[in-house]
Amino acid sequence: MKDIHTDANFPRTEDLRVYHLGIRPGEVANRIITVGSPSRAQSIAKFLDHSPRPFELFSERGFLTITGRYSGTPVSIVSIGMGNPNMDFFVREIRECLEGDMVVVRLGSCGALIDVPVGTVVVPEACIAVTRNYNFDFIHPDNNDGEPAYRISKSVLADQALYQKLVSAIRMAKPPDWPGPILAGLINASADSFYSSQGRQTSFPDQNSDLIEQLQASTADLATLEMETFHLYHLASCWTGRVSRHQEGAPPLTTTAVQPVVIGQDSINQPLSARPLVSGNPSMRAAAVHLVFASRLSQDFIAPDQIEQTSIIKAVLDALVGFEIPSVKLEREIGSVWEYPN
């Protein structure tokens, strides 16, 4: 394997495909919606323009990237699965495939920690992280000398301009028969587990029977609980505008290491060297829209397909394409998968 893994720091193929998402420059747009499941990504993709035909790439690691245009503007939809590690793969590998600004909206489901009906839409202004404390003795909880079973982080903000754009668009788009309110100005908690760090009771001794109460007491305006948004907000807040690396010619993997499945239009039809670089330092902006599918107070639960999400999906797409990115901070269309066919 030594001849394959020639760059363990940031592995890529010879044609610059990243290792987990399987994409390369020119296959992802600056404006991105990320979701958990491939079926939700494909549902959103139905709203994309018919021309150019949307590009789809399934990676060996289970990521799905769909890139096309919405109302003429290039947009990507990326399904990443669940949890912080997959969010980390997504953010870092997309960032290295983009020369320009990166604007990301997570559209996902959540549980409610406040008394609202399922079907409520929450646009979280900030997030905290909830993590299992591996130094805690879960078998002998009395022998921990005050060590907490779970750690709760400080909050990190969404990009405020993108957040306000989403709040406005969704409130305007809400249909009269939508089953719940549109809430903003609240805080989300992202847990590192669906079970223990979210206070669910299983056969393991997780010492989490009062975790929900601890979370509510620790953070004012805490409203929702899920598994990915904090890491997105955190990485966006840490981004300093370093120019991406994909033109640097770092030692690549051989082409056998990543074998994605591509559906739709062919990949980049020009050499990467023909694609001009953008100007200036790129930025990264992140925000999220959460649909409440479970109440952690009443234990009510609703399946995603029980709510017609068309108006919310369109509102998120409208907000995303309406969010201004300077032309000098956009990926060039020449040679990209969203270039209009001749």
C-alpha cells in the first residue's frame, strides 16, 4: 500500500479527487446545502434546473454530491450521513476543492427541548457541543471526584448574515397549514452520540438520566438537539481565509484508491490547469435550518415523509442563491460540471 498512500496528510487521487467525498475541483459549487440522508439530497435536487443536467457522484465512503443550478445559480447538495466525523470530512474536503467562498446551509432534522409541536422549524443562531467524557468511570459513578459524565462547550454563532437571510426567507415561505411555528434566536446542542450524549436510556450504564435537565440548566434559550451543526459552525468560525491547496501539486494517491460512481453529465471536460484561480482570500459562512421531528419532552415523533417540505426546501434554496458572493470569489464555470453545454 505504500505506493498508493503517497500523501497521508491529505490523500487525493492523481486527478485530485479527495479521499472520502470522491470529488475534485469543478464538481462542487460555492453555495452548498448539506443533509444527512441521500434520499433527502435527491428530494432537494428535484428543484434544480434541468439544464445543465445535474451532476451526481456517489463516493465509496457513502457521500453523495449533486451539483447543478437553481434559478441559474450553481448549487451543490451533499449528503454526509450522521455525526461530527462525517461533518469534518465534508467541510475539510469541500474546502480544499474550492478556490472561492464557501457558503453552507445544513438542512436537517432535530429533537426539541422546548414545548413545541413536531413540524416546528428552528433556525439556530448558535450551537453548543455535548460530548461524552471518556475520563469518567461509568461503571463506578461514585468514584469520579466531581468529574462530569458529559461536557458542555461554549456556544459558537452561525454566520449572522446568512442566518438572517434564512430566517427571512423561511418566514415568508411558510404555508398557512404548516404544523408548527418558525423559530429563530435560539441555541442548538450537537451531541457526539444519538443515545448517551442525548440522554436516551439503553442497556449501557451511560449515567445520563438527568442529562437533558443539565443541558437546559446550562444554556439559556436552548431549543434543539441533533448531531452535526456545532461542528459546522465551529469549523466555519475557525476558518482564516487560507487559499485552498488543490493547485499546489502535493503528492497524490494513485487513481485506484478512490472510485466514485458518477451519474449524469461527465466530470470536468477541461484540464484543471485551464481553470483560472479566483482573487483574494476565500471566506466560509455557515448556518442551519432544523425541522423538529421529535419532542424530547412529550416523546412525540413524526417521520420526515409525513411533512410536505416543498416550501421549506424552496425557501432554503432561494436564500442560498440570493446570498451575495462577489464574482471574484466564485469558482469559474469554465470546465465545471455546472457549465452550460455548448
